[in-house]
Amino acid sequence: IAAYAQHGHGQEALQIYHEMQKAAVKPDRITLISVLNACSHAGLIDDGLYYFNSTYQVCGIKPTMEHYICMVDLLGR
């Protein structure tokens, strides 16, 4: 996911994330940072907001400073 995100392939990164969810693989905080970076690099603002807002509710991960930094990057582009 991180490699796709870094190379501007946001849709592919999100596809991999969705495949993880279908396979019942629980994401960790680093996975969610990669998802947010993918949204940022691909200009997927609404998707990024959704994943950020659902981080705690769906995944049980409390947002950290790194998640907030990703959101600043997403909204600042």
C-alpha cells in the first residue's frame, strides 16, 4: 500500500486495502497512514476524510499525530 501511495497510485493502494478488509486482515496504524497518504497523493479528499473518521470506529485505532499530519497534507494540497 505504501509503495503504491508513494508512486501516485492511490486507487490501487485503496484496492489493496479493501482486499485486506475482505480477507479479515486487521490494519494497524501504519497501514492507515499509508492509506491516508495514498488518498493525499491521488487527490481523494473525501476518501481520506472517510478513512480518517472511521479509523477508531471501524479499526479500533485511535488517531495519532502521524494520522493528523497526513490529514494536513491531504487538505493542504
